[in-house]
Amino acid sequence: MDEDRALDDVLTEVGPRLRRIRKERGATLGDLSAATGISVSTLSRLESGRRRPSLELLLPIARAHQVPLDDLVGAPPVGDPRVRAKPIVRGAKTMVPLTRQPGGLQAYKVVDRGSACPPEPRIHEGYEWLYVLAGRLRLVLAGNDVVLGAGEAAEFDTRLPHWFGPAGDAPVEYLSLFGPQGERMHVRARPRSGGS
């Protein structure tokens, strides 16, 4: 009996969640219908709770929104909640992806064990935010050459020539958030106390 009630509670929340996710992406029911092949009336009934969700309906919607099915269903966590990301190793740099969806904002924890090397600035579309966890990170950005220490952050438009890596021979550990052009990251931080 309690399991049936729990299932009904999960299913009741699917409609409002579908509507919220669609509106967050700025899509109309017509846009979603064109992307999924599901009629506007069926999508409307799903969002209002007048149609029971099924995998045949939810899978194309999840694909269209590029979100995991769990985001649509709001399934309660099962078992071990830890994210088991597979590290990407490129030379002396190890990147652990912290986001799972393709496209949009991407987050990585990076450990760069490379020795100091001459900067080779590059440009590409996007916007990047860096936060140093440990060590010192050298950032060369459009003629500026700065060193960031633990607890310091930088953000920049990647259409500007840029390069970053360890500031010396010691490894540096940092978080990197990268988004397509126009997606800026906003960080709210407490001002430093003590007039420093």
C-alpha cells in the first residue's frame, strides 16, 4: 500500500516537472512536439497530469531536453548516490567530469602535474571560469600574465587569446566551468574582511 502511494506521489510530480524543464529551456509545446513527434495535446495532458507518463513518452522528451530520464521523473535516489566519473587523462593533465549531460555548461575538476612550459595561447568560442583548489595556476589572457593561488577565481571570454597551467614545477588542482558563448557563470562571494 505504501509503495503504491509512493509511486502515485512520484507520478503526480512528473507533469509540473515537465512544464518547469520545458519553460526553463524557453521551449513551447509546439517546439517540443516538433522535436519529439508527440502531439501538442498529449504533451499538454502530460504536463497537466491528465495523462499518465510512460517510457514511450518520457524518453523522447528527455532526449529533446538533453537531460537524464531521472530529471523528468524525479526518482528518489537508489543505492549509492556517489557520482562515479571516469577521469580523462591527457598527458600530465587529469580531468574528472562533474557534469553528465552533453552540451551546455560543462564542469571539470582538473589536476595538472605538468612542469612549467612556455604558454601557447589559443582562442575558441565559449566562456570559462576557473577556481584554484590547491597549488598555483598561471593564466595568460590577452597580454595579462597572472598567478592564481588556492581560493582565487578567474572568468573570461575564450575568444580572447588564453593559456593556463601550473605556475611552476608543482602540480595545480582547479575547477573549470566552461559554457558555450554567451553563458556566463556568476559567483557570489563574501568580501574579504580585514581590509586586505
